[in-house]
Amino acid sequence: MKVSRKWVWIVSLMFVFSMVMMGCGSGDKNNGGNTNQPSETAGEGTKAPEDKVSITYSQWGTAEELQRVQELLDQFMAANPNITVKLEGKDWGSYWDGLTANAAGGTLPDVLKTSYAFIEKYAELGIFKELDGLLGSNSFPLADVDPSLLGLHQYQGKQVSMPIDANVIVFYYNKGLFDNPETNPKGAVYPGMEPTWQEVADIATKMTLDANNKNPGEDGFDKGSIKQWGLSLVPGSTMDWFLEPMLWSNGGKLINDDGTLALDTPEAQEVLNYFIDMTKNSNINTTPAQMEGLGGQANLGITTGKVAMNAGGSWNTTHYKEAGITYGITHLPKFKTTQTVVQPAGVAMSASTKHEAAAYKLLSWLAGSDGQTALAKQGFSIPANKQAASAYLETAGSEFQIFLDAQQYGIVSPFTVKKTDLVWTYGEQVMKNPLAGDGDLAAAIADLASKIQ
């Protein structure tokens, strides 16, 4: 019995040896003899996959927007022929519903577009892969992206997404109204590049006219017959992109680190009362009712021909162009420091991707200089990566340099679930009228604070 086992062992060993030798011979004759794809473990995530691999990329957008995304993916695949990327495009609403369902079902895309406003919500679902290790091991040049953008795509101090575009809030004025003596009889000048609120208030006073061309403060001024306003601002309806940076500008905040409302501090109260006075007493800013009569959107006030200045996003330039007006752009007015909001979308990797190397390759291309330059040349988005700045200006025009410059003034105030409820669910209904001087401000703040507890 012992001899029998010994011979079985010897025969088995000879068989294994012969198979190994055959494998070596096959490899010499045909480099493609091994058809098994190598495993893409975390340690290998810094390398591009050697064999062909297919990954998915998902984002929201219109048909036109998704076509531009496909053009970018085609460029990536041309540069990386071993990686095939399948685009999964959806509209805004179904995209986020689908992402939640995919997370529950374990069918997340390998790479996905993210919004700065939903980082916490989806990070808590565990769908994002932490990127710090991959970015570090691949020496991704993080200095090419402004810290204010990177900060909005972090969760608990970890980078979970990389910014790829940089919509920014600035301040616009209607040059036509300023240049026409009939609409500017007092000769008000354009606001400077980093104006103070006092400067803007003085200009707005001169640009506000009643039916008899009188300005606020002049004898006989009739606030009931205003035909032109210096400003259109509705702070209570634009808490996230206008009121919040103005609070920061004065040393205040919209929301505390623990998620509670921060509007009861002296710094915040000074800002709130300033805007109330500007609307209710100085009469240089439209009331919400007046704004509705002009079209309803404060950030498009200058397109009506009845408003001299308004705050708005970089995306508003398309509307101004369509309205046929000539306009100028400055940074948001300041109380103490110049501040703004940057609203960057980003790209993230699924925590459950089975193709880490290929997924990182795509993510780093989209967020890196090559992908960002390709994005800039399309002429529709402001790149988040500074290396693509020249390509953006060549396409969009040198007058849009301010959108790149403004990123340095962006506040780092990531969205939480409470903050989302604050600015998009409760903020407008509670604060819109009180911040125009119509209602009890203290009661409104107390009501808002109770809603987000």
C-alpha cells in the first residue's frame, strides 16, 4: 500500500512538470496564449490595464450635453485603445434616483459624475472610493486645482471626487444703461473689479430712477413710481450662492459646523439688516414682488432693461447674450473680504469597481490637463484644472478670465443633508420676504432654525 502511494505521487509530479514545460513553450510561440485578465487589485491600481477592459461611465445631461461627453470619451479611448468606455446618460432627476437604486443593487458604474451638493448624501451610502491613495501614488498634480474646489469634493477629510468644471458666482452690470445719459442722468460709473458694498450702493442710488428721473434721497423721490432699479437681489431666495458668501465676507456663516443655523451672530445680523435696508428704506433694490413683475429671476434682472446690476452665475452669460445686451463683469461686492461660491461638478470612482486601474485612468484623464483641455475647447464649461485655462480663454474669450480668477475667492462650505434642506426646501419660503423688509426677521430665523434641527 505504501509503494502504491509512492508511485502515484511520482507519476503526478511528472505530469505537473510536463504541463509546466508545455506552458512555457506555448508562451514562446504565442504571446497571447494566456487569455486570463490580470487582477486589478488596489496595489495595481496605479497602472493602466495591459489587456482590453470595458468600463462604464455615468452622468446626467440633455441629449446635447451627453453628445459632448461622448466626444470626450472618444478622445480618451483613442489615447487608451485598451479601454472601452460605455456612457450611461440620464436626465438630472432619474440620474440620482438610479444611483440610489444601483447602490442598493450592487450595480454601480465604474466612474460617475457627482454634484458638490450631494457629496455627503452619497458618501454616506458608501458608493465612493477614497481617492487619496491613488492620487498620491500616481503623483496627480493637485496644485493644478484650486483648494476651494477640492474641498467641496471631500468627505470627512478624504477626497472622494475630483472637480471637473467650475461654475462661479460673479456680479454683472448692464453697460447699455450706464452708457446712455437718459438712463444714467447722474453719470454713475461702472463698479470696480473688487467693489465694496458701499461703492455699489452709491452707484445703485444714482441708477435708481422714479418717473420724474429723481434718485432715492432726493426731494420729491416717489418710491411708488420707480421705473429703473440699481439692483435686483433676492437674498432669501439665493441663500446658497449669494447670501452665504456675503456672510463669509463679513466674518459670518450661514450654518455652523454642527449643522445649526448661524444667522443670529452680530456678523450675520449686520449683513441681513444691510440687505433689508437696501430694499425697504433705500429703495435701490427690487422687492420680490417687483422682481416677479420684471420676469421673476433676480439673476437675470439686467436683461429686462430696468435693472443696472445683479449677481449671477457664470452660466448666465448665455442668457445675457440671447437678450442682446452689452454687459460687464466684476467680482461679488465685499463687506470685508472678496468671497464667492464655486459650484463644481466632479467625477468619482465606485467603491465596488472591479476595474480599478482603468477606472482611475479615466477619472484622472477627465480631471487632468488633457481631459480638461478637451473640455475647455468645447466652449461650454469652465475647466477646474488650471492647466486648461489658456484653452478655455482661447475658446470663450479673454473677457472671461474673471471666471478663472474668481475661483481663488471660493468659500469651502460643503453641502450636508441639513444644509440642502435649509437652502432648497425651507430657506426661500421662510426668509424671502423678511430679508426684503416684509416680516419679522427674528421670528423667521427662529422658525428656520427649528426646521433644520
